[in-house]
Amino acid sequence: MQRRQLSAQEVIWYDPQWLADPAAPVFDPAHWRRHNRISGQASGRGTTWFIRSDGGDAALRHYRRGGLFGKLVRDCYWFSGWDNTRSQQEFALLSTLRAAGVNVPRPLAARAVKRGLCYRADLITEKIAAARDLAELLQQGPLDTEEYRHIGIEIARLHRAQVNHTDLNIHNILLDTDGRVWLIDFDKCHAQSGNGWQQSNLDRLLRSFRKEVKKRAIHWQEQDFAALLDGYRSVRK
Ligand SMILES: Nc1ncnc2c1ncn2[C@@H]1O[C@H](COP(=O)(O)OP(=O)(O)O)[C@@H](O)[C@H]1O
Ligand SMILES: [Mg+2]
């Protein structure tokens, strides 16, 4: 990862293999739209734009808050140092996880722009090709035992790397057409030693399955989680 301070208000972190000119307007969706390089979008808290860059397909996301507080200060975060910004933290965590062999998107570039006491942030990651999230897949039909086992295995590998995914829900787990499982959305997640927190990641995920049965009528049954746990426990610590 390289770091470049573009001005007193702006810092970017990037992979020089992907970005040759750190001053290029890569974080601006309008830039990609002008060049007809937007290939799609996905929505979570905000919009994630899929862009066709010279270095391959990528996902561009502007950090946004959720909840009621988020309606007031949408995308402003309290500044406490460049290396404490959401975007820098997520970029660094993704690099660490890739080095540990966990299936997460390759980080390409991150930015923080300071304004007064606040900052705004953006992140660009490599797009996971031919992948869909579990919420989407399960609305169409059930997954098989082997797929659930693989999801459990990937979560165990994340935990073996000592990373706490504080928002592990079915929208943040992708499955590609080769059957590979990908974990995404590491905003506010962190490396953590010790035990105890791992179970709360699994509890959060179970709540997410249960909630989406009611909300989106996903094809999921309690016993599917047993297959997931079975995969999780098959990984040596
Ligand atoms: N690298 C990526 N490859 C493919 N799809 C992605 C990627 N990053 C994000 N997405 C899609 O965009 C959605 C929102 O991104 P996410 O990182 O979860 O942010 P948030 O939930 O905070 O909006 C995801 O649920 C997923 O569908
Ligand atoms: Mg998400």
C-alpha cells in the first residue's frame, strides 16, 4: 500500500499496480459515468458503483452512516488522524486478510477528505466476478449442505486470522459461480486477540438468516446453520 497526501485536506492510500496517477479522479462516480465506465450498482447503506477500470472491474463505495443519526450527518465522520479513518482501516484490514489467504476483495484505493473537524471517505476494491450475496441467492432457492459448509469454513479462516467482522450478515457474504465464498464489507471491523467475540459474529449471522426469512421469504431452515457450523468447526485453529 502506498500513501499520498494530495493536500492538507486529502490523503489517499493505493495499490500502485492499479493506480499510476494518485491525483486521478477515481473516487468520483461522475468521472466514470462521463467515460461510460459504470457497469452497474448495488445498494447497501448507500450505493456501490461497479466500474470498468483499465485495471479490471472494481467496486467504488462512499462511506455512509446508517440509522437515524445517519440522516443528520450522512457521510461525515469525526477526524482523529489520517490513519484512523474508516477507509484507511478497511484498506489495511483487507490487505492483511488477503495476505492470510482469506477470500476478501483486493483493496485498490482508499481516500479521506477532511473538512473542519470531520472527514468523508471512499474505498475502491476489486469486484468479485460472477458473485451474488446470500440474500439474493436464497430468495431464488436453497443452498446445499456443501455450500453452507464452505461458508462456515471461510468464517473460520477469518477468525483464525483474528479478525472480528462486526457486521457479519447475509448481505456481506458472496458466493461466486465457482462455488467460492467471499466475505466483504469490513467497515469498522478490526483485528482482535482472545476469544469470546467469535461467537457473537456467528450469533449475528444466525439472526440475519432468521430475520430475512420473515423479511424476504428466503429459502432457509434452522438445520442449514448446523451445516455451516460443521464447516466452521472443521477448520483447525
Ligand atoms: N468487491 C465487491 N465485489 C462485488 N460486489 C461488491 C463488492 N463490494 C461491494 N459489493 C456489493 O455492494 C453491496 C454493498 O457493499 P458493502 O461493502 O456491503 O457496503 P454497505 O453494506 O456498507 O453499503 C454488497 O452487498 C455487494 O452486493
Ligand atoms: Mg454490506
